[in-house]
Amino acid sequence: MSHNLNYINQYLLAKFRRIYFMALPESKEDYKKSRVNYTIGDSAAQTIVQLAGGTFLASLMTYCKISDANIGIITSLASLAALSQIFLIQFMGRIKKYKFLVCFTSLQRILFSTIYFIPFLNIDNRYKAIAIIVLYFIGQIFVQIGTPASQDWIASLVPSRLRGKYFSIKDSIAVFVVSGVMLAAGMVLDYFKANAIRTGFLIVGLLIFILVIINVAAMSKMKEPRTSFLNESGKEMHGRLAKKAKEKDADTEKENRKSLLKEITEAFENRKFRKALILQSLYITGFYISVPFVASYQVNILKLPYTFMMLVGFICNLYRIYITPKFGRMADKYGMARILRYSLTILGLNVLIIGVTVPGNAYPLHIIGSVLASTAWAFVGIGLFGVQLDFFQSDKRMIWLSLVSSISGLWGFLVSIVGGKLLNFFESNPVTIYGRYIYPQQILNILGFLILIVSSLYIKLRIETEKIDTNRKDGRVSV
């Protein structure tokens, strides 16, 4: 019996090692299949982001008696969680393979499923709020730890000349999946919100659980171009050979290892890194001063039904699916920065529309704002990531992605706290113009609009003027 158990154990360990540490792409077909699996996994991950944030999370926290200002700050914890990346930069730099790390951190999204079961606990609302905050924050820490590694992983699977095309197609598929699931989830919450909203929360929680499994399974099927230790023939070593090579390489690695301070200093000495960080920080400022407070504004002030919001979102997302590949092709032709500038300007107009939305005009302006948002989000995320890939050295890419994410993440959280303070201030000190009450959320969105316009100007004056060094190793068979 013990012999059989040992055999099974050895078999499972070998299978585990083959899946997570020996999955090298050996042909163009392997690269293609990996990109397809990443699209599937990322679609599930983006759906989880929407179900575990925005309107749905705002509804859950409102049910647990959390104020609008605190809801905005809590939803911004994802940015604060990104700070964890900066403390792991040296650890990340020593990792030879990213696949297991990405899959393990992706599995921790299951914590977002757990928070939707908290309303069933027979405890005071204060403790429910604490449980939501703790689980949400821990889940975000794991997600943020895995994000730079997954970004570097997919970047290595896509040839630089095809990045715009691939990422736009990937996002189109993800948007279709997200919009369909969100529409269904919105109808579920609308159906149950009158008398049994906890049942709606239960269904959303189970849905997130299923999506986590899909996400991890898809990532596990991907190949990883990164190699660990190579022999004299250029082939990757595993098992005992890799262990011996690691022991031999340990002293050299210790001598060459840079301190965290030196890594940060080296990054800030690079002009392109500084420009990418400034751009990211400007965008983060405009986003977090306004957007985290929109969901509770729509639910609690504008009183927009979930089904209406999700239906409008679904239709606008179909439009987004149509235009996203066009943006991608334009980015490959004219450059990531120029198309990003146009997208950020449109996002600013969307934020401006929200800034003039009140209960009396909520329905038509929500539709207009959603069209603008779909147009902007067709490329904002792709463009910001693409500019970083264009600006960052390939050997420093993972570390610099972590630094940008950490610094801008902390900044975003601080901005959201300022936004929450401003929200409370304007609630206590009402602003009226010609006798008309101005909601605090309107003021924050006007600020967000102005900052996003500044971001667009910065791209025009400082980003588009930089020469791009194309990386020709990504997406090419090397074994």
C-alpha cells in the first residue's frame, strides 16, 4: 500500500513539475495556443474584477451599512495592495519561472467569492464590514503580486509588431464575456433585491468561484518561454542537473544581486521609466479622484436599476468589441502613445458627463457616458501597458512593471482617500450654484476630467516625442 502511495506521489510531483516548470513553447503553434489560453484566463479574471468591484461590491457594502465615502476608499484598496510588489522585487528578480507564481496568485481570487457569503453571517454589521475589507485586501495583494509576472509572461508570447492586434482582440473577447455575465448578474440582483438580496449575493459568489477555476485552468495550460539553467548545448536543465547548476550559480548570483534601493535608483535614472511612471501617475490621479465614488452615486443617489445599467453596458460593450480591434490596428500603425492620447481624452469626456449627471437627467446621460466609456476603455488599458512595453528594457521589464504598479498603486490609494475626504467635506458643506445643489460626486468628476486632459497633453508633449527600441525576441521560438 505504501509503495503504491509513493508511486502516486512521485507521479503527481512529476506531473506538477512538467506543467508548471517544464512547459516550454517549441513551435509557433505552442505560442498561439498559449495566447488563446491567456485570452480565456484573462476573460475570466476581468469578469471577476467586475463582479468583485464596482456596482456589485457597492451593493454588498451598502447592505452592510458602509458609507459612500468609505465604499470609494475600500474599492481603492486594490491600488494600496499594489505596494506589496515593491517589497518582492528582489524575490521576483531571482525567480526563473513565473507560471506557478501566476497560477497560485490567481487561485487566491477565490477570496472575492468568499466576501459575498459574509451577509449570511450572524454578526454585527461592523464585523461584516471588517471581514469584507480584510478578505478583499488580502485577495488584492495576491492579485497584485502576480500581475507584473503575468504581464511579462504574455509580453514574451506576443511579437512586438502584433501587440496592438493581439491585445485588442483579447480585450474584445474579454469584454463580450464580461458584459454577458454582468448583464445576467445584474438581472439576478434586480430580481432578488426587494426581498432576498442575500440570495443574489450567494449566486454572484458562486459565479466568481467558477470563474476562478476557469482562470487557473487556462493559465495552467499555457507555455512559458522563460528558461532556468541551460547546459552547454543551450538546452534547459531540470531535476538534479538543475539543482547542481543552481548550487554552482548561487555564489555568483549573490555577488551580482542588487539591493532594492539600487534597483529603484537604477530605474529612476532611466528617462523612459520616469516618463512612463509620470504618465501612469497622472492617469491614476484622474481616475481615483472620481471613479471609485461613481458606483455608489449611481446606486444610492441616481437610483439607476441594475438591469438598466447592465443592459446599457452590454449594448455599449458590443460596440466596444467592434471598435477595439480597429484601435489595435491603428496603434500598430501609428504608435501606442498617439491612440492612447485620443482614448484618455475620450475617457475625460466620460468623466465630465458623469460630473453633470443628476437624478433628473440620469437615464439619457448614463447612456451617453457609457458610449464614451466604451470608446475610451477600448484602448486605455492596452495603451498604458503598450507604452510601458515600448519604454522598458526587456531584461528589466518585470522589475520596472512592479515598480510602476507599486508606486502608482500607493498613489492611487492616497488620491482615493483625498477624494473620500473631499466627499465628506462637500456633504457637510453643500455647494449650490444659482440655487441648484451640486452633489459632491459631481465636483470630484469635474476634477477627474481636468486631470485626464492634462494626461493627454503630457502624452502629446513628452511621450510621443520618444524613440522606441523594438524588442525582437518576444513571441519567437528559441528552443
